[in-house]
Amino acid sequence: MKTHNNVTDRVKRAPLRLLGGLGLAGVVLTMTALAADNAAPQASASMSELMTRIVQPTSDAVFYVSRTPPQSDDDWRQLENKTLMLAESANLLLIPGYLRDQDQWIRDSLLMRDAAVAAYKAAQAKDLPALEELNNALYESCENCHMATR
Ligand code: HEC
């Protein structure tokens, strides 16, 4: 009797479980779609904020590296952090919201990224002369883009 009840219950519940399963699949699909939407990179601030809050302080670390050369491991570590931030901020110049549809813009962003990645590697190698040498290429990327856009 008990067994029979259980079977009947299970049969009765089957459509419900199917609906539940479909509902769950729907939720999962919706969440996947939302995640895909939200995963698209988008600007979190204005161009001016990106420049003054991230690009300027991190690039200053490279421009003025000779003035106060890193001494301790911690100094070098800070410089690694800043040059990596600078390199990644060049990538941000290429996402929707910051990106401008100009070949020049893309060239200058890539120039900035290359110089910053090289600076990151130089900081990792504690190579002061290499960092000083990268100043020009980095400066050129800022100036080129500013002259073309401002
Ligand atoms: C691909 C283009 C591009 C590159 C590369 C670039 N900038 Fe800029 N920068 C801009 C634009 C556009 C503005 C104007 C932003 C605004 O006011 O809306 C700007 C503005 C600035 C400002 C003024 C911000 C303010 O509101 O006062 C500073 C400082 C600055 N950039 C520093 C730098 C430095 C340093 C570099 C290089 C390490 C650099 N930028 C590289 C496009 C660029």
C-alpha cells in the first residue's frame, strides 16, 4: 500500500518535476545570457578620470624613475605594480566607452601598451637603464594621441 502510494505520488509529481527542470534550465539560460552581457567590458569612468587617476600616476613612475631610482625590493615591487597597471590601462583605451574610432587612437594605445609592458619587464629585471630608455616611447604615445584628439 505504502509502495503503491509512493509510486502514484512519483507519477503525479513527474510533470511538476519536468516543469521545475524546464524552469531551472530557463533560469540557467537567462543567467548565462546575463553573464555574457555583463561580461562585455565597459568603461567605469570618464576618459579624464582614467587619465588622471590611473595613466598619469603610473606613467609618472616611469618618467621620473631617474629622479628617485628604486632602492629596496619593495620600491621595485611598487614600480612593477604601476607599470603593469599602466600596461592594462592601455588595453582599457581599446574597450567600448573609451575607444575612439580612429586608426591613430589604436596605434597610440598599442604604442603605450608596448612601452608599458616593456617597462613592466624592466622593473621585474630591476633594469634602471632600460626603464630610462623607455621614457621616449612612452612619452611619444601620450603626446601623439593628445595632439590628435585634444
Ligand atoms: C589613445 C589616446 C591617448 C593616449 C595614448 C593617452 N591619452 Fe591622455 N588623454 C586622452 C584624451 C582623449 C584626453 C582628454 C580627456 C578629456 O578631457 O575628456 C586625455 C587627457 C589626459 C590628461 C588630462 C586629464 C584631465 O582631465 O585633466 C592627462 C594628464 C593625460 N591625458 C595623461 C596621459 C599620459 C601621461 C599618457 C601616456 C602615458 C596619456 N595620457 C596617453 C587620450 C590619450
